[in-house]
Amino acid sequence: MAAQQSHSKKIVLSAEQEERLSQRLRSAQLRLTRQRVLLAHLLFRDGNRHVTADGLYEEARMVGLSISQATIYNTLNQFLEAGLLREVIVDSHRSYFDTNLGDHHHFYVEETGQLIDVPHDAIQLTQIPSAPSGFDVAGVDVVLRLSVAK
Amino acid sequence: MAAQQSHSKKIVLSAEQEERLSQRLRSAQLRLTRQRVLLAHLLFRDGNRHVTADGLYEEARMVGLSISQATIYNTLNQFLEAGLLREVIVDSHRSYFDTNLGDHHHFYVEETGQLIDVPHDAIQLTQIPSAPSGFDVAGVDVVLRLSVAK
DNA sequence: ATTTGTGCAAATCGTTTGCATCTGA
DNA sequence: TCAGATGCAAACGATTTGCACAAAT
């Protein structure tokens, strides 16, 4: 299931890009290592995106970063803890990570693993039950499952 | 993570119970084997419930059924395919199965793995976006994530 | 110099599969 | 009888971990 292509386009970051990322990682108490900076670049470069550990791994090697799967997992989890990423739960076998930290929901295409953001206000939840006593509602996730139209 | 207790209460089904279950399995084209009948009994005995493969396994052995994990998984998947169960996706590492086939939503307590049904009409979804072209919305899942109040 | 991160391989967890053996219809 | 079900163990895929080495502060 690994998108194995050989576009070994090396990535070079501009000074500003490098700087912006550095801020971000530093303020998350994370050391600036080659792999973290490049993964952060891949993740935060252009707008919001969704990744899978395996997907990010393939992408990283494709741009010429020498990195191990363990580091991918460790890094994603660190970013998660640091609040740089959010997890999206739509599949019971794979973890998805989302760079969009705002309040929003998702479309999910099971067949392809494709995730699409749904803006928060595109869904009107006019009534939700209160939490059972002893609990608080910590979050409301809405997943619109898509299937290919026939 | 295995709730290991030794309440080896053997289960004996009444004639009517046996009969009701038999109908159900037969109409799903499933043979009446000892393990299937007993698992079905555990699942459908009292109202709607949620199980995890491991949870059901522990429960089955606790009531004295000799069964393997493989059979638990196979059976759950068969029941799923046969439409006797539904899957609930709330955790990216574990699969949950729900005997409630109706339209409804869930509360989920991550710390304990507890799942609680939320009636369909307890949540008012007054507006949902239409599917991107080429797709249909096959389902809408709402998960209210609970945390222990402090 | 010290602390923290990295790569690798081995370990783990949930789940699936192959195959020889049973068992229900 | 014999297709289909079961148990076991091995295989699997995703993820985590232990440890020696390397790099960042």
C-alpha cells in the first residue's frame, strides 16, 4: 500500500520558511532536528492537510529525507502532544493526523482513505444531549461517510 | 487488559431463547454451532450493547464456552456482514461492535473505553453539507467524546 | 558535556489466515 | 456424507520500544 514513486525532488527551505518553522517547533519545546524541521515543512507548508504515518513516510523519502518509520511515528506523536496536530478518528485500523486545529468536521471516503475538511459552520448541531453526570463533553466529532455515487 | 475473573457461570438457554436465536441465525444463513449460538445469546440477550472482540472473548470464557480468539473475530465479522451487528468507530486501535442497528449516535469515554448510545433524536442535525460531486453521503456519525468531570 | 533525538530491529497489539480436524445439516 | 466451522499457531499490518549511536544545546 506504499505509493512508491521516484520523484526524488530534494527540498530546500528558504530562510523565512526555515525561520517560521523554527519558531513553531521551538515554542513547542521541540529541538530542531533535520527530520523534525522537514516533516514540519511537509505538514505545514501549504494549508491544512491530513496524513497517515505511512503516507508521510513515503512522502518524506520521496523528497530525499532519510528517516525511519519509528521517527515518523515518534514525531507525529510529539507534534500531537505539543498541539501542533490533531488526530482524526475515522478508521479503526489506521490513525489520521490533521494540521487543521480549528473546530471542524470531516468527510471520509472509506474506499480510498480520503479525508476532506468540513467547515464547522457547514453543520448545524442545534441540539446535543448533556453529558451523563460525572462527565463533560470534551468534543463533538461529526463524520460524513462518503461512498462513490453510482 | 483482560478482565480476568473466575465467575464460571455456565449458561443454559431456555427453549424459547434457543428458538429465537436460532431463527435469527438461520435467517442470516449461518449454521447453528455451539459457539455461534452462545455468542449470539451473549450479544442479544438483554437489550443493546457494545462489545470489543477481546471483551466478548473474556465474557465467553467466563461463562464456560471453550472458544478461540479467531472464532470470536470470525463470528463478529460474520454477524457484521449478516447485518446482525454494526461497527462503531471511535478509536483508531480497537474495533467496537454494536447490537443496536437503528439510527443513533454515541458518547465515548476514551479513558475507560466505555460506549453509550445516544438516541437519534437527541441530536438535531439541522444542516449538513451535500457530498462532493461523485459521492453520496452514506452515513452520518456523531461521537460525543466524554472526559471525567473534575 | 549533557541531554535529547535517531535508526534499526525486535517487541507488541489487534486482527486475519492457512490448515488439519471436527461437526451440524 | 461433506460443506462449512473451529482451533491453533503462524502471519500480518500498524504502532511502540530498547538500545547503541549521533546530533543539538
